[in-house]
Amino acid sequence: MERPVEVVAKFTRNRRYPIPLVVVRDGVRRRVERIHLVHERWSARGLELFYSLTADGCWLKLRFDTQRVRWFLEEVHPLEGP
């Protein structure tokens, strides 16, 4: 099931992948604190990029569909405190 999300991202010439800066989920803006991993996968739809990141106390897995130029939320987990 695809759950589209709005992402403010930075696209630059000298970087291979866009850099997510803010994720808007359920009307709440979450600032991306750290990108842990970017992984690419080719499918019948073309190139898809998967991001593992933390944003405002949550771990998120996002998918960027490069053909449709759209972002999707794949997983979300609250970070556990000490």
C-alpha cells in the first residue's frame, strides 16, 4: 500500500540523490535530523530510492519514485528513549 507524503528536498548537480530536509506527515512538518542510508532499486517502474532517516524523534523509511517524482512513506517507528 502506497502512502504518499510531502517531502521538501534539495536537488543538486554534484550529488547523486536528492537530500530530504523536511517530511510532512498528517499535516505535521518533521525536520530531517540525519540520513542513515540511501539504497537504490530498479523495478518495472524504473529507479526507486529508499531512505532510512530520523526526523523529530521518529525513524522513517521513505521511497522516492524517480519516474513519478513522488515520495512515499514505507515505515515509521518512534525512537525509544533511555
